[in-house]
Amino acid sequence: MNDQQLHDQKLIKMMEDHRKNGTPIVEADSKEKLEALLEKKSKNSKSKERSSGLGPIAQAMRDHPGLTSEEAIEMAEAFGF
């Protein structure tokens, strides 16, 4: 058995133990912290997308520095943009 399989077995056993005991797998405050971080990240990524003001070609070029405008236009036309 490899390390990943051992880890998976331990995780399954931990989850089963928590289910039998009726205890949460994740502490309530940890869950709240995670949800707050995910919400913050989601808001940040949405605001960046809206504020960029870039068209799909310019945005593709920004996201992929090696991409030329000609290549981006070709790809857009090939995919029906």
C-alpha cells in the first residue's frame, strides 16, 4: 500500500469515527473562517474581472503573455467569437 492509500484510509476512518460520535469533522470556527476567506476571494476576483474593462482578446493576451494578438484573433474566430 502506498502513502496516498494509507492517507486515504486514515481519512475515511476519521470521518467514520466523527459520524459515529456525532461530532463535526471541521471545527465550527474553522468552517466560518474558511467560508469568510472564500467569500472574500470570490468578491476580489469578481471585482477584478469587472474593473479590467478588457475585451476577450486583450484579456486572453493578459492572461497568456506569450499569446500574440493574431493568434488570439485566430483562436476567437475558430471558436466562433
